[in-house]
Amino acid sequence: MDHTSPKPEHTLDTLVSAAFEKSWRFVEKDPFLTHNAEALLRARLRAHLERSLRTGEKNVFDLANNAICSLRTELGRWPGL
């Protein structure tokens, strides 16, 4: 039995975590999203990442970019409005 292969759940968690870190750096400074509470932004960002992963996306950069776009569509608004 090969014990060096990671469990699929661990790999998925690793992908979500890596994509979250990449995307969060942009989300926390995005003027279209700053009116939202940080806890809400973090929760919704993770949800978007997990949904993309479930639909088959495995590229960390694509996961991050898709999640940012989805979050902006869901929660974004023009600054000052």
C-alpha cells in the first residue's frame, strides 16, 4: 500500500487554501468590496472557491480569479454608492 499519496480531501483542502491566500490579497483591498464585513467576504470567497473546485477546476490561479469575479458579482458595488 502506498502511504505517500495524499488523501483526495487533503489535496482539495490544500487547493482551496492556496487559492484563498492568492485571492484574499486582492479581495481585502478591492474598492468594490470594502463595504462588506471581513467575515462575510472570507466566508463567501471560500464558498466560491469550493464551488469551482467541485465543478472540476484544479488550477490555483483560475480558482482564485474565478472566485474574485464571482464575489464581485455577488457583493460588489461602485465605491461611494
